Amino acid sequence: MEESKKDWLSALVTASLGAGIITSFAVSQGQNPLIGIGITAFAATAAVILDRYA
């Protein structure tokens, strides 16, 4: 696998796991699950973009 593609995938997985843990807690406290999924997706996308261009 190409190194830059591996970094992109690693950033996506790490961001998704981190945001997913916090979002899971928020959903358990009564937050709408769709909003939680949206927050996780946004955080993962932002992390990949920042990792790629920063």
C-alpha cells in the first residue's frame, strides 16, 4: 500500500474511533443517534483534511 494512502486511512480510523467514543457517550445520555453519527463523520472528515493539508 502506498505510504500516503496508509496515512490517510490511519487518520480516518483514528478520528472515527475517537469521535465515536465521545458520541457513544452522548447518545447514551439522550442525544439523537443521527446527530451523533453526523458529528462522528464530520470529525473524521475534518481530521483527514487537516492531516492531508496541514
